[in-house]
Amino acid sequence: MEKIILLVLVTIAKVIGILLAVLVIVALAILFAAVRYCGKISFDDKKAQISIRWLGVVLCVPILITEKDLQWKVRVFGVPILRSDGAHKKRRSKKSSAQKAQKRKAEKAAETVQKTQESSKQEKKALSVNLEKSPTAPEQEKQIAPKQATDKTEEQNVPKKQSDKTEEQNVPKKQSDKTEEQIASKQTTDQREEQSAFRQADEREKKPRGIRQLFLWLQNVIKIVRKIKKKVHSVQDLVDILRSDAGKAFICIVKENVIHLWKQIHPRRMRGKVIFGTGDPCSTGELLGVLALFYAWYGNGVQIIPDFEQKRIEGNVSFRGRIRMITLICIAWRIIKNKDGRKLLHEWEKWKEEK
């Protein structure tokens, strides 16, 4: 029994040791393994290609930049996980879309069956109602005979009724003409009174309208001036905070760390050839002088040829570089743990509370 317990404990210790070793290796790889990048800029095709890699095939991010769009991918061990066009989402949604399509088809089939059943029931009801309403042959003959008799009597009484109607219509026509004239006269008088009332109100409002507009304009101007004063005061307070001893020291530390970061990030190797021209000899010369300031950065690997006659830009430039996570962590730690930075944050919080 003791030997079995010892074996179990040894195996558990080995497993724990292996797991700890793996975690340590992964942590060291994250901290010290360089994230390498390389790229190529083509002025002829007007595009740029950049590739970012970490531990070779473990993580790869290719990026393509053109005039119209930006395309990128994230690959882990060669398998695409994320894409700019959302193709990874489309693959996942294919199954769900197929299931939804099947459900929709089933629902449509059920709806059609229900509609056909309802339509058949309504037709049966309509037929039964029509059969109940329609009379038999002898009943139809009985109904036709009195109808003919009534038609004859109506034909005889038509001229009498027409004469009576003409006499009755002539009397109310005269009365209706009089009432229409009275109504029209009343409407015209009412419209005139309303128009005169509106004119008087407009004349009353026109007099103080200009004064109101001036008053509102002055109020808006005063509000804008107050806002500008507040912003100016806030900017002055910020400038005073940065001009303090703590602010100056913090700016120097940030400047040093940014320069150190640029030395670690900047491309270690650049190769290419660029021909440029602005169409104006004066401006091309000025731009060539500005590019000459960065000669220590790109060195002899990049040839820059000015064209003082034509307006163009041609050529290709390729570059390579790397960055380690440990450098980024060290720079961030220096900035965060600085005493002057803490003082600036404390003063910033006070300034916000005062406002």
C-alpha cells in the first residue's frame, strides 16, 4: 500500500511539474519572443502589404491596404479565426440559416393547408345559403304574375306623378335661391372681418419683432462668450499644471521612453527606390531637404530620386522590424510608477472636483 501511495504522489508531482514548466515556457515566450513584422509599399499599384508574425506559424496577421478598402486576417496555426469581410461568421451561420429555411418552408406549407381548408369551408357555406334562398318553380310563377300587374299600374300612374313633381320642385327653387344669396353675403362679411383682424394682429406684432430678435441674438452671443471664457480658463489651468515642476519632469520621462520605444520598434532593414516630383522645382527641393533629415533612419538601402519637371511618384519600398513584449511592459511600468505622474494625476483630480 505504501508503494502505491508513493507512486500516486510521484505521478501527481510530475504532472504538476510539467504543467508549471509549460506555463513558464509560455510566459517566457510571450515576454521574450519577438513579434516580427514585414511589409511592402508599392506606389505604382497604390497598395501596401504588411504581415505580423509571432512564433512563426502560431500567430499570423496579414494586412492589405488599398485605396478603396482594408483587408486583414487572423490565423492561429494556419487556421483563419477572424477576417475583415466576416467570412468566419458566414460559415457558422450557414447551418443556422439552413435550419431557418426549413422551418420557414414547413410554416408556409402549414399556412397553405389551413387556407385551402378555410376556403373549402366558406364555399360549402355559400352554396348551402344560396340553395336555401332560391325558390322552387311554382313559387317563381306565383311571384312573376303579381309583378306584371304592378308594372302596368305603375305605367299608368307615371305621368300624374311627374306633373305633381314639377309643380313641387318650382316652389322650393325660389326659396333655395334666396337662402343661398343670404349665406354668401354672410360668408363674405365674415371673411372680411377675419382678414382685418389678422392684419391688425400682424401690424401689432411687426413693431416688437425686431426688438425680440435683437434680444435673442444678444443672449446667444453672451452664452457663446461665456463658453469661450470657460474653455480658455480650463486650458490655462491645464497649461499651469503642465508647467509645474512635476509636469516638466513627467514630460521628460515620457519623452525618453517614447524615444526608447521608437528605437525598438523602427524598421531594422529598408530597401527600395522612390522617384517623386510635385511639378514645381521649388517644392520638390524643399521636400527633398525634409527627406534628407531622415537619412540616418532609412540609410543607403532606399534610393530617393527627385523629378523637378513632372508631377509623379513611383517606386517600391520594403521594410522589416520586430518588437518584444518585455520592452512594452517595462516602458509602461516606468511611466505608471513615476512619482511625478502620480502628482499630476492628483492635481488633475482636484481640478475636476473644483469644476
